[in-house]
Amino acid sequence: LADSTSNEWYITGVQLEAGQVASDFEFLPTDVNLKRCQRYFYQITGNTSGSTSFGTGFSNSGTENYANIFFPTMMRSIPSITSSSGLQVTDANSYTINATGASVSQGHLNGMNVVLAVSSGLTTLRPGINRMTNSTSSHIAFSSEL
């Protein structure tokens, strides 16, 4: 095993214990582990088969669209937001505008009101959909890491 740096070995199902006494092995189902992880980080990612919608809302001006996003599980704390390029707003007339940035209007443990900024072109109080272009590199992420 150690005669070459290209050798590989795999290990799974290991539980490390502090102290002299071992406890029973703790096995958690995948959905439980996923929910535990999503308390700290949640990301919506675009795809190549079509645009990905991530919230419906309305424009409060010609340059901002507000939309609610609900998390799959309650976050540990109010998360921060990061985003990539490739975000868009499509208004009620199917007019799509590329966003220049994302920010938070209101944040809660179970969701956020996300604002997508555009240079111009939105009509006040017109419904709009926040979306991503057809790319797996487009994303919006929420983090409440320790």
C-alpha cells in the first residue's frame, strides 16, 4: 500500500471516540444528515436544461425586484448571502433583464427576501421572477456558518 503515492485505499463507517470507552456506532439516515448540513449552508444552482427560478415577487422600482426564498430547513442563524453572475429578473411581460447584484431586504431563519438589482427596465409593483441563466456556474448561496 505504501510503495507508491498513486496507491489508493478507501475507508468508511469510522467513528472516532475520545477516551477509553467506545459508544454504539451512530448511523444517521441521509435525509437527517442533509437537514443538519442545510442548517449551515443552502445553495440554489442553475442547470443547463433551462433557467432555474428561485423566487417570485415584485419590483419596487425600475431597478430592484424583491422575491421571497424559503429554506428547506430552519437555518442556525440569519444567513449571509453570496451570488454569482448569471442572475436575471423576468417581469410579467416576459421581459428578461440581467441582474447586477443580489442583496437581502429581510432575513429570517426559515427564509429571506432577496433583492436583485438591475440597471433599469422594471415597472414598479409589477410581478417578477428571480432566475438564473442556463448554466451550472450560476448560483445563490446562504451561509450561517459558525
